[in-house]
Amino acid sequence: MESNYGETAREFKKFIEAFNHTSWRVRVIAVSYLPHYNRSIATALLDKALTDSHKAVRVAALEACATLAPSHPIAPIVAALSDTEWSVRATAAWVLGRFSQRAPLDRLLAILNDDDEDVIVRASALHALGSLGPRAPAAHIIATLDNPAWHLREVAALSLGNLPAKIAIKPLVQATHDSDPLVRAAAASSLRQMGEYAPRDVLLNLLNDEDANVSRTAVWVLGELSEACTSKEDCLYRAILDLQT
């Protein structure tokens, strides 16, 4: 017992030394192990890591918080939304999507609608909003399909896949005509999540999309909605059969 305790104490001492190491790379590794420690210890050390001088350590701390969500304290994560580094703000916004009922809806919406904020941060906020289940602000997600930034339109299309079919299908069909192929592919992918309500005729049209990734996505979705198929022609055949039955 004493031997095991001493060994554990020595290991923890080495961990604390790594946590306070002068190299930010070593600190990142140490922070990544925090979710495996006692929760009270992890919480205290994560709070410290969230104020580390290096952005990579702060990002690693936020990712560790995501592992501990939704019971982890949310205030330090919300505070990270004001970090000077866009990568930290983006990670904080993404992590808040793991907090379900506790996620600060108004704050995430404010970030999404902030034209002066980095587009990746806004996209992360939108992703978080789309992960909130019944709390997801459908109207705001749908409205983002008209945003000039393709990054936001793509995330909006992906987020619609988490919403009920009666809300999501019409805007998803609209998104299959987007000017950007990444948005069209995202819309096709989300139509898979509509299950039996997915409009197969729309997906059939996407088989002829000028972008190869969009047509491949449509093939995959049609295959998932029908019986397994291995080629574009097979998916087309099976989809037509589904439409006739």
C-alpha cells in the first residue's frame, strides 16, 4: 500500500512538473491527460490552463473541458469566448455545444451574428447551436443559409440534419442549389438524416451535379436510404424502385 501510494505520488509530481513546464508542447500533453485525473483536481488545473500564456495550451484545455462536459463548470469556457486568439474563441464556442441545457444561447447567437468576428469562430458558434437539440434556434440556422460566407452556409446545412424533418427538409432542398459545392454536399448529407422523409427525387438530381464530391455524396445517401448499393448506376436503379413503391 505504501509503495503504491509513493509511486502514485511521484507520478503526480512528475505530472505537475510537466503541467508547469517551460515548453508549451509539454504543457499541451499534460493538459490532454487531465480528464483521466480526479475531477476536482482536473477542474482546478484546467482553470489554470485556460489562462496559459500559449494559445495551444488554452485550446487543449478547452478540448479537455469538452470531455468532461456537461458537468464541468461552464463559466471559464464562456470567458474564453473573449480570448484574443480566434482559435481559442472558436474552440470555446464549439465546446459550449456539449453543454446542452446550460449552453448560453444568447451569447452564441451574438457571435454568429457578429460580422466583425472571424468566420471560423462564427461557424463554431453555429455548430454549437445546431447541437442543442430542442433548444436549437431553427430560424437562425435556416437564415444562415443566405449568408455570403460559404463556411457558414455549409455548417448551417449540416446543422439542419439535427432538426426534425418537418423543419429541415424545405431549407435543405434549397441548399442543394447553393452556388458552392461544399454547401450542396452538406445539404445532401443532411438529407440522409431525414430518413423516410428524404426527397429522393432531389438526391437523384444531385447525381448529375457538376461537382464530383456532390454526386458521390448523393450516391452514398441514396445507398443509405435504400438497400446497400455499390455504384452510381445501382443507386439510381434502387432509388427509382423506391420512388415507384
